[in-house]
Amino acid sequence: MPKNIVIEDILGYYKTFNSLLEKLDLQPCDNIYLLGDMISKRLSISKILNYIIFFT
């Protein structure tokens, strides 16, 4: 059964975001809903955007 996961306000924290995704043990049938601010004035803006674009 697919999981529905909601994540909000990543704010450019790529390492934290990536660590969370690893812990979720996602499968191809799972759904991730990203809400709120994906980027902020943080260092990993391009990494976050590249990840989101690649997997959408």
C-alpha cells in the first residue's frame, strides 16, 4: 500500500531533507507532498530545487 507523506518548510536544509527521505524508506508507489517554503536564504538552494525538479 502506498504511503502519503507531507513535508513542509524545508527552507533549503538539504542534508536534513535528504536524511528524512532516507529514513522514510520510500518506494516508487509512495507519494510525497511538499508544502510551504522549499528554499530560503540558505546554502543548499540549488540542491533542493534540483532534487524536486528531478523527481517530479
